[in-house]
Amino acid sequence: MNFSEFKDIEDRFETAKIKFLGEPIWAYLRIYAFDALNRKTSDNLHKPSISFLKDLFWTLPSLGKKEFIVFSSSDQRKLIDAKWHDRQDLSNQLQNKALFIELPVTGHKPKAMMASKYFYSKLWWYGIELFLSKIQSVRVEHEELLIELLNSLNCRLDYQNLLKRFKAQYLVSRFFFKTYKPKAIFLTTQYTNMPRILAAKELEIKVVEFQHGLISEKHNAYHIGKHKNINFYPDYLLSFGEVEKDILSKNNYLTSDKVLPIGSFYLGYLQSKIGDSKNPIQEMFKGKRLYCFSAQDMAINEVIEALNKLATKKENKVLFLPRKVTIEEYYQRGLSKNIEHLKAFNTYETLLYSNIHLSLFSTCATEAIALGTPTILLNFDGHAEKHFLEIAQSLPYLKIIENIDFFEDAIKEWEKHNPTSVSSTTNHLFKVGYQENLEIAINKVLGETAA
């Protein structure tokens, strides 16, 4: 079901009547309903598991008052000057005052190399929440209306289990927030943290969301319409650029004055390397045209066919940037062994040092251009046009093609592109001067100065 069809159906219902814990709960359930209707979970590919005990005992939880709480994940950290930084580490106001509660998406980083001072694994929270969710009861006001809505969507959703988990996350968050007494909490995905936001707002703690990926007019989590519950949404969102102001205010997510553009901390760091004479990946594959593909674990067979076709030419070298599914599992499905994942380089370094970037509809589409590398999007199932058609009209180095047969024609004018010139076309998408912008935004959030 596409976004417009979903909106048309849900808008017919008075969803504000559907309540759980006294809160209009459809704002939470709609995320999972839309996902259930549209997400092809990795085309049945296996997702790699994490080393649970190792990550759990990475460091023990700490109690006591903390000025700020940051909910983040290990994949958000970037290696800068031999330290693993999260975006908040660049703020003088947050440095050494923030406690990071971190999910080990890619495994926790070595403690000795962490730029943050206080941190422990989010697995401790998840373990407590899992236990509590098993003993919760669920009572939904106007449950019959919810069931009618789900039936109209033709959506099978285990909302009872979701609401048990919601209540457990809310109770655990409220307990810890009362213990830590923070001035503000920071997070990177609002739609997976609604119970925590509710707990924070009840305790009058400010909530700040950092943009972590694509925000488009048709991103269901950011297009709320009449189904918003203000207690589930942040007080501020710190965005990559200016375009999110209009999108979020138009979609009833936040008013434009609550969207503060600050840029991207790691892109800002890597942009200083654009145009360097030394390209370590190019040195590995001398004379090759370097293409990289950022995976999204969707349309697996079509992706494999397209990349294999591109890799057949001797002058090409195709690099693969996995998401959650490993390249080994793509090999099992038929991906050419000539296509490699260079583990010595992270995603953004690979984008920086490649000649052309390909994807389906990843945020890497614009991030690559910010790093001086033009982007081609493969429009499988129409996702690229859905999320990037309007953006592509303002970006000369972003093109959408229907299949790989159109690839060579699309890149002809980019043969001798200047990376610095390419990067400058994204200044409206990624505000420059991250660290200064961050300090100004934090000042406004905390009410210390006017931005």
C-alpha cells in the first residue's frame, strides 16, 4: 500500500478516540501499521546477530544525577583523530555532561577509544523492558475503532504486543529519568522512542531529535497530518539543512521555528578532504573507475543483477556498502565476487573516494554529493522518485534511472566532474559550520541565549 492510499484510509477515522494509558495511541501504532504493509523484511535474508553478552557487559549502568541523556547507537559514531565520536561530543556544553545510552547496532566501540565520558549499553534497558512487557495488561479505549481501522487497511498488526512494549518502555524511561533528572534528552529516531518522549514530557524534560536520515514529504513517520499526539514528538529537531523546515511544518510534525539546521558533523569533517591528491582506494585499484553501491536490503535480486552487469566491464570496480545484511549473504544470492566490501573504509570514506555512487533511496544519495561524488538512484518499485524526485530537480549531480541500462548515458556529463563544485550544490541540504551551529542550537534549546 502506498503512502497516499494509507493516508486516505486513516484520515476517515477519528483516531484521537483510540487511547492507551490515556493517550491517543494511533500516532504510535500507525508507524508499525505502515511498515507492516510495505516493508519487505530483507527479502527473507538473514540479519547478522550481535554478541549479546559482550555488548551487555561493555560497561555497567551508572546512576546518579546527569545533566543530559543521549539515546544513540554504535553506528552513529565516527572515528576522528583516533577517537570514536558521536555528534554531541562536538558540543562544549554537552561534553563531559552527557550520558550516552547506546544500542550496539554494529557492536560497541573499544572503551578506551570513546570520545564520550559517560556511556553504557542500551541492552540493559531492553532487558528490563522485555521482562516488564511480559507482565503488562493492555486496555485500549475504543478498541473496536482500532480494529475497524486495521481491517480497512487490510493490516494484520499485533497491537497488543506493541502496546505491552510501549508501556514497558514508558515505565522504565520514567524511572530512569526520575533518577537522572536531566535537563534534556537527545535522540536520533523519534518514532522508535515515543514511550520515552512521553515519560520525558510528563517530567517536563526537553526532548531534542537529531536528524539521522532522509526526511521527505512522503516519509510516513514525519507526515503526521491530523493524527499527531504532541506528547509523542520532540520539542526541537536539529536538521541537516533548511529544506526540512518547510517539510516538517507542512506535515504537522513541528513548526518551522522548532527545526534548527546545524549540518552533519561527519560530513563536515570529511569535506575538508575533498580534492586531496591522495586517494587510498584509487591506489588499490589503479586505472579503475570506482563505483560504490549503498545497500538498503530491498529488491535484492534486481540489485544483484544491476551491479553484476556494471561489474562486467574491466575498467569498472564496484564496491558494496552493506546495511544490515552482510555481503556474504548477497554472494549467496548471486552477487559477483568481483564486487567487494572494503572493511578498512567506512561508508562515508568509500563515498568520498569513489567516482560515482549508486543506491535505491538511501540518504547516502545526497551525502555522497556533499562529499563531491555524483549519485545515480535505481528507481526499483518507484521508491527513488517517491523520495527524491523533487530534490533531484535542484541537484544537477543526482539522477534517477529506471534500470542499469540507462547508467552510461546518465553519467556522460560527469566524466570530468570537479568534486568541490559537486559538493557545493548541496549547501542548502547540509548547512556548513556544524560545531558553531550546534552550539547556537543547544543554547536555544536550553533557553540560555536566542539563536
